Amino acid sequence: MHKNAPVVDVYPKNFNIQIPFRLFAKGILIDTYWGADQALYKLYLDNHSPTWANEHIIHYNPSISKSKDFLYSTTTADGKAIAGDVYVCDNIRLGGVHFKNVSFYNISNPSNADKADGVIGENIMSRGVWKIDFIHQQLQFASSIDSVKGLEEAELMTAEFTDNAIEIKIAFRNAITETLELDLGYNGAVILPAEMAKPIFSGNTKIYTDSMQFSTPGGTAAIKNSVAIDKIEIGGRNFNTFITSNEMVREKLIGLRFFNSFNFIIIDYLNKVVYVSKKTINE
């Protein structure tokens, strides 16, 4: 989150919880409990983002204080620069797991106000192993991969964990290979900047255009998308998917719409590996 910010402490040291989640068009929504009063806030799960919260949480929770040491400055998926204050919550609970002294950004995001107060981000997610079961809408969070059932039904997806992202190398049509970032906060399948998409779209007859609301923490705008129905290859396995492009996006991402086609996925931050189920939901 911040290069010099303290690592989030987790209590107890050994844990294995399962909680329900709700899958909405904008993401995976979970219940979290903040501070001594255990105030309930609904947050999206987003591995590609810092933890952030809106003004409501900050103004009404006495367990939150403003950081004296940090400000944030970052960019959104469309390249827009945003900056602001950093806050600290002394305790955030997820099921029976407590995260202590969690740093988070203050971001007001009207586009998410209908469902969520913010995001559980990478600085919390990196503290364990996450299994997201899309069939049963159950989320498992464990301190060891040994606690996670179903590995025999899964296979490794080639991925590289960097300081800021989980990167996946993807082969597209026309012998083009690109490295994309895994982003559960992006509700589409694959998205590419317009210039990068042009040679990948070349020769594909299954391309159409649509309009959508493109939402980031910096705001929401109506845009036109080009969408290709195509096949991609990851680690020798082929997948049919949707590839989206528009003039606003500056990042190359593989998102929730791609991964929620699997029965489940596992993101193991401790061993720096990603698993996907061998079966997909439509099989």
C-alpha cells in the first residue's frame, strides 16, 4: 500500500474461516466489522487496490484516526491521478479474524454508494490464502494452504507476484503475448488499452460495440467499448472470453468476469501461487 507503511497484523496467528459473499455486477461484496463497536460495513474484495473507505466510515467510527505520517497519491485505471489522506483503524474483523492497525485510503466513490462503503484491498488480502467459491458464494480465508480443501480439483495458473500486482502472461490471436494484471476489482473479463487491442482485434469477425458506465475511484463516465469474443491461452490451457477495449483505459487487466466462470479460484499470497478449478461453472 505504502512502501514504508507497517504490515497489517493478523490475530489469531493460525486461522481458517469461511464466510458468505454476495456477487454483484460490480464485485464480490463481504461484511466487515470495524473498531471497538464492531460497526458493520459492506466492502468489495479487490486484490488490485489498497484498502479504502468512504467518508461515512471515517466520520462515524471512533476507532479510526488520521495518519500523521502518510498521504496517498495514485492513479486509477483510466490514468486519472487521485490523492488524499490516509487513515488507520485499530481493528477490522472478517469472520473470526482480526486485522490490527490497518492503514487505508480515504476515497469517496459515489458509483459504489449503492452497495459498499469501500474496498478490502491488497494490504489485507496479502496476509493469507483466499479461496473464492463461486458455486456456493463462500469465501475461505486461511493461514495455510493445507487448510484449503479442493486442491485436487484445481490446477496452477501461471502467475507472478510482484510488489504491486499479480501478473499473468496471456497469448492472444495473431501470435501476440501480453502480461496482464489479475484484478478482482475489475468486473469485466479482459480489458486492454485501445492501441494494444488493435493488432489483437485484427482479423476477428466477432467484434461489436457497446456503451457502459466506466467506474473508478476517481468517478464514473459513459464510454463506448469495443468487445471481441475470442480465445486466449494461459499456461497451455485455452479459454473462450470477452476482450474489451476503450479510449479511456490505461491498464491491461484480467478481471472478475473471467474468474467467476470457474467453480472456484485460490489466491495463495503466502506461497505466491494462483489456482483455478479444473471445471468451469457451465461444464
